[in-house]
Amino acid sequence: MKTSRSEALFARAQALIPGGVNSPVRAFRSVGGVPRFIERGEGSRIFDADGNSYIDYVGSWGPLLLGHRPKPVMDALREALERGTSFGAPTEGEVELAELISQVVPSMEMLRLVNSGTEATMSALRLARGFTGRDLTVKFEGCYHGHVDSLLVKAGSGMATLGIADTAGVPKGFAETTLALPYNSISAAEQAFAERGGQIAAVIVEPVVGNMGCVPPAPGFLEALRELTARHSALLIFDEVMTGFRVALGGAQQRFGIKPDLTTLGKIIGGGLPIAAYGGRAEIMRKVAPLGPVYQAGTLSGNPLSVAAGLATLRYLVAHPELYEQLEARAAALTAWTPPGTTINRVGAMFTFFFSPDPVTDWDSAKKCDTARFGKFFHFMLERGVYPAPSQFEAAFLSTAHSEEDIRYTVAAAREFFGA
């Protein structure tokens, strides 16, 4: 494949942008080589600045459940552009999106639109502290909840990819408000509540982890968190920025039958444009200004373009529930085999090939993976026109635009790598 234009663009970018990218994992630092600069997408494919085409399993890191440039979303955006780009005032679309989200995710009795998943989790945690009058947060090692100061403790995603345990720039006092526990460990959660239950405001968790690779919850784990938080008058926050509308129409809470107190959403609710939300029980959400004392605001919150794309996406998913059966079947076909020396985890339309022969159930087991071998696999697939996530510690994503032929080609290319 030709890469000369991507190389030239990367050189220009590094002169002005830290690492040449605006989000660390895009730099290919853990796999080596030059990141591909993308010019456009169509359906299941992306096309780079050198004219190369790839079957895309990143999907903008999860938002593009309908693939690139789906007609309902593009039509909605064209119509919204005719009306304007931003008003700083309420619009009917915001109300319609809130109504639709609450309909599909009933635990979100009230919600607030924000601009990013990080902003959603930051706001949900502030609200949890304000509602309970407590300061401590429980999170889990390898889970990533955005670059919120107090949550960058043993975090996943880019932190895991770059091997940064705890980021510089976070005051010690902020980090001390977070208890980081092993994911899927019921006993660790029970011990934390036994020792400090009266101080814990909330437990925040990715119900299916996507930020140390795809790691599903062990049987009984989410149920135990629900019981512990309820017993100790703490709040359970599901970070469904990644899993919302992906692992089921109603997200992981529908798939596993757990009702959290608060939920954060992002990615798919914007149909590829930047937007997020946090919401939950009405009595909690009424603490948010202007109704209550917990302040949160945003100039571009409820941006009409993002709202239009989100509405088009969610309405299409609600009208076509059969798409989830299609996603499940094609994701199963993609991951129905276990190459030698690997473990494959999958929940719905998110999955990871872990380069480890052992089960991957938490951060300790994930970090034992052979990242050098993963890097070889990544470049082998890239050269054959398949674009996986450029990190062992990120989930990959399937869209409704991926065809059966895309799946067959991807499996054949992967079999070629492991056969070699």
C-alpha cells in the first residue's frame, strides 16, 4: 500500500499537534508505523489520503452502528444545516431526543445533553456526590470513563495502550477520592463497602468493558454491585457511552436486566457527531441546576446538528429491531473460531482478539497479552485492507453496513496470518 501522503501529513501534524494526533491512540504508538489519514467513509469502508480502502472495524470508536454516511443520518443533517448550526437556546429536537432516549432506556427518567462522554461521566459523578453528600467513588481497573481527573486512576483505553498507570497533572487529593478495584471481583467490592461504605457516593462501571479490550461481566458481578450500592445508599452509575444502543437497543442494562441509578451515554446517540448525555432517577436529576444546587452547563450542549444525527440514528434503530439479530449473527461468524494462542471476547457487536491463550476477565489478565504479536497482526491486516483497532486494549466494532462478504474476507485474512 502507498502511504506517502499519510506520512507527509503526519510529519506536518507532529510539528503543531502533540504526537501528531488529537487523541493518543490514533498515533499508532503501540503498534508502530504511520497512522493512516482518512479522507472519507462509505458503508463499512474508509478511504485514506493515499487512496487505500479498508474494511473498518473502528467505526469512529463505536458511534457508527449504521456504518459511514447512512442515508437517514445524512438526510437529517442536510435538513438541519438549512436551519442553522447553533443557537445557544432550547430547540424542539432536544426535547424529542430526550423523550426517545427515556423511552428506550427507561431508567433515564430525566436526562441532560452534554458534548462528550467525558463531560457526561464528570457530571454524573458530581451529581452523585451532591445527591449523597459523600466524596468517594469506586471504579474498576482497566475501565476508562473519559479524562476526568479523579477517574484517571488505573484507567484503560489510551492510558493502557501507552502504559501510563496514573497521569501527571492530577492532584493527589483528587486521586484519593477514587477507589480502584479489580473488575469482576465481587469480593473486592464487598470489602470496599465493608470498610468505607458510609463514604462511597457511587460505583461507576462499564457494564461491558471496552477500554481494555472487550471484557464481559462475570455472572453475578453487576447484580452484586446493584445490591451493594442499594444497601449502602450509594448510587450505581452505568457508563454506557460505548455499550448504549450497541449491545442491545436498550444497552447493557437491558441485556443484563440491571437498573442503574444513573447512566451516561455517548457515541451512538450522536450518529457520528459529538454529543453525550447523563440521566437517571428523577429525584436525583432534580438536583441539577437550575432545579437544584449541582451546577453543570455547556455552550454547545444540545447542538442541533448532533441532535438531528442522533434522532435519525435512534429512530432508525427503533424502527428496525431486526438489525440487532443481524449484528449478532455477523459478529458471531467473525468470532466463531479461536486462533492458536488467542482468546476472543465478544458481547453483541463489540469484540476483541486478545493475544493470550488464557481467559481475559480483568486488567491483570488483559495486560499479559502479547502486544508485539498483536502489532504484527494489526499491520498484516492493514496491508490486506482491514482496519482493526490500533491497540490490543481497545474493542473493535461491527456495523449494520458490514456485509457477509466483509466478514468472510476478514476471517480469511486473519486465518492467513495465523496460518503463516
